[in-house]
Amino acid sequence: MAASSSKQFKNICVLSGFHYRKYKEFVQAAVDLGRVIAERKLHLIYGGGERGLSKLVSEAVFTRGSQVLGIIPKPMKLLVCMSGPPIGEELVVSSMQERISEMMNHADAFIFLPGDLATFEALITFASWAHLNIHKKPIGLLNVNNFYDGLLTFINHAIKNHCVPYSIKKTLYLCFYC
């Protein structure tokens, strides 16, 4: 699933590592996002594996007939002990850094659900690469239950103190899910 060269999105990368056990709003947002991706006949790229909200997105996309590509580092694949075959296609890479690079190569846009430190690492990497004009792909934050409010406050603080340019706001798109 190579990224398209046109302005139209075909391949959407969804990132999240959140353990969602008691957060029904996060679960519903993930399932709804997967449904919308499939309805629009888009392809999904995600972090692979059998955990987190991204897995729920991938199941919702795959069961509705859209293509799914999971990109998972070999060390993580060995840790998660997958109980069955992967959802859709799977690309096993050597490291987290290679995973981020492959996601960049395959995706036309990124959507971040609530996530863990690896999710934040990818978000900061993609945002900094956009700032450096390495890519011009949109980055969306699905702000379920105001999950990203603290991060956005920090980014505004960094902008106010001239550590981050104001132009970063042109890169990040905030979507509220209620």
C-alpha cells in the first residue's frame, strides 16, 4: 500500500497505544474512526499487534472490506505474543525508528487517538518533520475527552516562549470527539 502522489488521501495512518479497558468513550471513538475510514474506502496503516485502540480501528476497517497494513518492530512482535494471524497485511521492521519511517512512506495523513509514549514520540517526530518541510502531510489529533488539551497547552507555551514556531499550528488539526 504505497502512499498516493495526489492530493487526495488514500492511506491513513492511525496511531494509539492506549490501554483502554475502562474508557468506553475511547473505544467508541476508535470503532467509529475505523468505520468512517472504511466507508470512505480508505486504507489503514497502523502499528500492528493486538493491543490498544489502533487494533480496534484496524478491526473496524478490515471487517468492512478496506485494506489494513500493520507495521510492527520485530522486538515488539516478540513481546506481544499474538494469538492469531495479523489483521490484514503485516510489515515487520527492525526498530521503532524504522516503523515511523515506514509509516511516513505509506501514509498520506495521520490521525492520533489517545496514546502512550510511543504515540507521543511519533506525533512529535511527524510534527517536527513537517516543520522542517520533510513532509506536508496533515496530522490530526482526535481529542477524545480532551485527551490532548495538556499537550496543546504545552505547545502554545513553547510558541509563546519562541521555542517552537507559530507555523506548527498549520500542521496540527484538532478534532473533538464527544
